[in-house]
Amino acid sequence: LVTSSTGSTNPPSGKPEVKVEGESWTDVGVQLEKAQQCTNAVCKRLVFGQAAKTIMDKAALDYGAENPDFRVVVFNPSLITGPCLSPEIKGGAGFVHSILQGRMA
């Protein structure tokens, strides 16, 4: 089981009319071009992360196709939350925390 992100399956053109699992992917080339235009580290990390997740997901599925005795499942949730392992609340947990604190509407 590979836990990834919907960042790997969101096409650059936005939400497709019909999303076909296994065929809807982020365009890695477009993501890398976007990263070059980023002006801060957070933007670059996000964009490079989406490209990396796409490459990782495709590689895992290719491995599964080449090794039929090894079952591969890629799970792409939009958000995962749970207890924080670090003292800082970041990412999805930080987003939910902000909503619960009334700082985002």
C-alpha cells in the first residue's frame, strides 16, 4: 500500500469532467515549470512534492504490473489528519487546526 496524495492525480487543467483512475495524472513537466516560477521555498516544496508523488505513484504501479505476484495499491487521500508527531502543527493538521480555532472560514 502506497499512501500518496491527490496532488499526483490532479491534472494541471483543473478538475476533469470525468476522472478515470489510473489515467488522470498531474503533468510532471508542467509542475517542474511551475516550480521554476516559484518565488519562495514553500511554493517550490509544494510543487516539487506533487511532481515527486506522481513519479512515485507511477513507479509503484509499474512495479506491480511487472511483478504480478506483488500486489500494489496506491491510495490518494485529499487530507490525512491525526496526532502530530512533531511539536509544530503543520500541513493538513495545521489547516484543520486553523478552522477549528476560527482563523479560517
